[in-house]
Amino acid sequence: MSTRDDSGTEEKFILSFYGDDFTGSTDVMETLALNGLPAALFLKTPALDEVNNFQLKKNIGGDKLRAFGVAGIARSLEPEAMKKELEPVFSGLAKIPSHFFQYKICSTLDSSPQYGNIGIATDLALKYFPSPMIPFIVGAPFLNRFVAFSNLFARLDDETYRLDRHPVMSRHPVTPMQEGDIRLHMARQSERQFSVYDLIHLAAGALPKAAGNPDEVKYLLFDTLTNEDLVKIGSLLFKVKGKSPQLLVASSGISFGIARHIQNEEKRKDQPVMKIPPVKQILVAAGSCSPVTARQIEYALKSGMRGLRIDVLNLVENQHKEIDRIYQKALNILNDGNSPVLYTALGPDDPSINELENKLSKNRNILLGESIGEIVSQILAGKDKLRTVIVGGDTSGYVTRYLQIYALETMAPVAPGAPLCMAHARDARFDGLEIALKGGQNGKDDYFEKIMG
């Protein structure tokens, strides 16, 4: 917590961060909390007093806030919109003392020159968090994401693929991965040069060095094959950081490494993880067209949950009529004692995707996000603290705004990167809501069943 210790020296938060999408942001929060650094995730940039006075409800990782972040939407934005989104956030976060500031990127590098441009975000972040080098840490072995000699790999089921050959990421609808070498992938987004700290450097344990010319700040790309590599990197970063916040461009992998390093330094034992208390009903709303999400929906329906497809073409023709139709049907399912699963598509080959694209060339995500947000808020307003799962980063952003949620904290793990959270909301009806904001690719087929406890 940013206060003053007995000597009058200002204490710093260990880490502040900005997540470039909502589900990735909860991933960082969960990773920190489950590894001993209590963290909160704000949905808007907080002031210093708001962070200092934040009261945890569940105390996962401890009872004193030591890290915090802001959930954003930069990954889905074009360059000019990114700048408008990020400038006030970075300006606000720079006023809150911390050892590190992390621009959180996806461990599958979902980014392109047109959307979520990491180079633009880095250049802007450097204005507020000037650093002699920019550690670039993508790998997160605990999420089955690995970097070896600058190439990014991801595991799916029992196979590991270089990302440009990955069955899902090579077919991503917005940012398909076309190059496995991170340096070449990033060369399309930034002219900034890369230095490399590979597996051989990790084994030797040499300290990373900044470039001699301060006008040529380079990315320093770290290989990461094991979780222990992340802890080593966390330790190295503490050794070389200066007095001002060190900028990190990284996945939740570095959040793990820093938290584990602190835990080792403070000689603290792992805390017992809270189990998910069982409930009889949940609400699921999915805006993702990932094949993983499709399997999870199909599994849920076979397990007795009730599917409810949102007709996306009807949304275009008469948004309010379709919202009301889904709301009424979902309410009937809940009143019958069942759990509704709302969804817009079943996988990337669902014909509704092309149909919507042909019907509405722009603002598709806005239409779907706002519609799901309104439906979910209407349902939850009449159902006291109904445990809820939102699937999809953009969808999660819209739903949380409709529910007036201003912050989240980790409640219990469900699947890596997709925890059950506790909501802090300005509307009393939604304050204390148990909610999971899940990326389309996170979790196994039985994820929704696990959420029920």
C-alpha cells in the first residue's frame, strides 16, 4: 500500500498494471493474489486515495493491498483510439508510487498494426514510466505458453504448437497469428529494436543490461520455458530496477514471477486456496466464438443447463425486441430452477458470424456487447447475487459497465486465467456479486460446471 513507513519514506505498491483486455486483466489479478500479492482490479483509473483506502472482501493472498491494476480495452482498438484510451490511464497510474508498471499483453500476443498495437502502447507508456530498457515477457508456462529462442509456443490439449501453426490462434478472427518469432511479429507494430535474454542467458544468470544510448531504449525479450524461469526473471528485475517505476510489457507470466520472488524473499508459505462454495444455479453469457467456448457450451447443455441462442440478425433489425425476448426466456429458465447459457455463436465456423458481418460491417462488437450487457443487468437486477459467468474480453467490458462494477478481487481459482471474482459495485444490487470474466480460450470443457462448485 502506498503509505509512509515509520522512517517517513514512502512505501510503494509492488506492481501497478493496465490490462489490454478485461479477461487478461483478471488473469493478472488472480496470478498475483494466488501467489501471495493481494491485488485489486479497477475498471476505471483510481486516484491514490481510492487505492489506499480499498478494502478487500476476501483477503486472498493477505489482508493488505500490495498490487492493483486497471482493466482496459486497448487490444480491440485502432491506433488513434488506443492513444485516447491509454493517455489518461497512464497519466493517472504514474501518480501512484509502485516499483513496476506492467502493460499487460496477452500470452498469445493478440495484436496487430491495426488493433491493439503494442508498439504504440509502449511508446506512450515510456512518456509516463521512463525506463532504460523494456523487459518483454510473453511466456506463461502455467498457462501453457512458452518462449524458446524468441519463438512463441502454445499448448492445446496434448500438443504444443508454434503460434503461427496453432489451430486456434492462427485462425483468430481479428488478429490471426502469422509469425511465431516474436521479434518479427512485433516488427510490424514497432521500429523499436530487440535484445534477447534467452534460455542460455537464464541458465548463466547474468544481469540484463540496458542499451548505452538512452534515446534508443530497446525491448529485452526473455525466453520462458518453466515457471522457475519466471521467478528468476522476477528476481533479476528487482536487482536492476531503479528508483522510478520500471516499465514492463508482459503477460501475466511476469506477475507470477514477481509475486513468487517476493514470497521467497519474505519466506512466506503458500496460503490455502478458497474452494468454490456450491450453488444450484448460475447465469452464463457468452460473446466469444472460440472453439473452446463452443465445447464448453455443448458440455454444459449435455449436463442439464439450458441453452439460449441470441439471434444476432434480430439484434440488427430490432435490438430492443430481441433483448426482451432473451430476457423473458432466461427468466423462465431460472424460475424453472435451471441455469441459462446465453450465446451468440458456437465456434468460429458458426454461420451467424458471416451473416452478421454481411449485415453490419462496423460496430458489431458494440452491438453484441451492449445487448448482452443490458440482458445480464436486467436479469441480475431481479435475482439476488446470482453467480455469473461472462465469456469474451469485449463482452466482459460491456457487462461490467452495465453492472456499475468499479473493482474486482480474486475469490477462488476455477481455471488458469479465469478465476471466480468478487465484485465491488456502486449499485448495491450488484455489490458482492460472484462473477467470472473468462476469455474464450480459457478453461476445460466442464468450466461452467466447475463454477457451480
